[in-house]
Amino acid sequence: SINLDAGAEEYDESRTKRQKKKLERV
């Protein structure tokens, strides 16, 4: 459970970074 939560956090972070990069491009 803890490992899954940590993985979810990392996934959210990477996804947010990707979204920010897309916004910066536009």
C-alpha cells in the first residue's frame, strides 16, 4: 500500500511536470 501510494505520487509529479511543459510551450 505504501509503495503504491509513493508510485502514485511520483506518477502525479511526472504528469504535472509534463502538463507544465506543454503550457510553457504555448
